[in-house]
Amino acid sequence: MLLSIVIVNWNTRDLLRGCLRSVQREAASLATGEVETLVVDNNSSDGSPRMLEQEFPWASIIRNPGNNGFARANNQAIRQSKARFVLLLNPDTELLPGALRCLVDSLEGAPAVGAAGACLLNPDGTLQASASPAPTLLREFWRLLHLDAVIRLASYPLDTWNQEAIHEVDVAQGACLLLRRTALDQVGLLDEDYFMYTEEVDLCHRLRKAKWQVRWVPRARVIHYGGQSTRQAKTEMFLRLYESKVLYFRKNLGRHSAAAYKVILALASLPRLLVGAGELLVRKRDGEGEPSLASLYAQLLLNLPRL
């Protein structure tokens, strides 16, 4: 079998429906019987499993009794899948015409490539950050202070790159990421210590360390609505994001780097708290609620010791 498509869902029924319709359309560009689709449902309460059974009986469903997180749920399906290539696909995506074929072709003709990421687009067609340099302490400091607006260091200038050419990158985003089975067999599956976020950064790091190339394929265009599951638990997911980043530094760059990253997070949180406190005074005077920015960074500071 050529391709296994793996989708992890948690309460994104309507977007999942659109995603699977695009999968069904794009799979027709590949040989019959060469594509399987596996959907892992992390105990959704929005009727997603019923919708899958009624509207997409060709998709295999793995039902979890609880929310197993992103990495573990993907690994469940990868272990059951059979194809030479595995596509990790978020349920809040829509494959545009030709995207699947472009991604598969980018790996079929390049045996040194272990992973290929799509060009992610916002719903209005503008470019999303779908590939990035590997995280370092300097890049994270730069990103948190928004210094890329002055000198580009923490991100790639994707908008200036040739949109017809494939580019080698450090990290391709996991919202639509095609993986070579033999590469996974060598470096291992997603690290399940990551509940959500940064698992693809860790995987790309391990692939490159094992001399596999990671590529960004701009002709494979995919709409990514973004953050639909995480909005359901905003504070928890915000903390999960930075917990995963600390974990990445600890695992790949050592405990001293992880400690230094915590200091950077603390320093970056302080001005946001000050700005948020000023907003809070205004909002309380006007009878409005607490601003989310101040609340999120206050929670981050409180939780830094345990991260």
C-alpha cells in the first residue's frame, strides 16, 4: 500500500467532515486501493464518531475512552497502518487540488527525504508559518520579543521563497506532514512524552540527526483553520505549549538549556503582565472581564517551576 492517512480528532466534527471530503477527493488521484484513512477519536462529545460511521464508512475509526493527546493517538494509528508513507493530517485542514499527489511525489522520487510538509494557508489564502528553523535559545528569545520584525532570525521568509521549488528545512509543521515508513522505523514514532505541541519538532530533529532530509513542498497547498481543538481549553493548551518547549530543550539540548529557556520565558512574561495589568484596570473600570493575555502569562509564571 502506498499511503496511510492518520487524523486525530477531538470535538472538531464539522471541520473533520470537510477534511475527509477533501481526502476522499484527493485520494482519487492515487491508484485505487493504495490509500487507507485512519481516524483516532479522543473521546469527542460532539457526535464525531457517529458522523464518521454515517458519512465516511471507508475510514477506519479508533475510539479512545479519554483524550490520549496528539502524539500517542497518532502513534496508535501509525502502528495499525500498512503503507510505505504515513500522512499526519489535522482535522482542521482541507487538502487543495493536487496537494496529496505533490507530497507523495516529493518522497517517492527522493529516497534521502524522511519527511515532507505542505504549504499551509489561512482560510483567506494567505501564507501560514508552515516550516521553521530548529529551536535554539537565541531563536526563542528573538521570537518572544517579536524581533523578527527587525531582522529575520527565528523564522523562515517563506513568502520570499520560490513557490514552485521544494526547499530543505529544519522543521515542517505537523498539521500536514508526510513521513517515510523506513525513516520512522529507524528513528522511532512521535515521542509520547509530548501530550500536544512540539512533537513534530522533536521528530524532525531526530530525522535530521539520523541524516534524513526534511522538506517543505509549497506546491502542496492545504488550508489550515488552526487551533480549533485547543480553543476549547485555552489556558491548559497555552501551558501545554510551553511545557512541550521546555521538554524539547531538556531532551535535545540538555537540562541547562531547559533551565535557561525557563528564565527566558519568565523575562518575556513580565512585560506582557505589565501591559495586561494596565488593560485590566481599564476593563474593570468599564465593567469588562480579565484580559486573557495577562491571565495566560500569569499562569505560565506560576507553573514554570513544574515545567
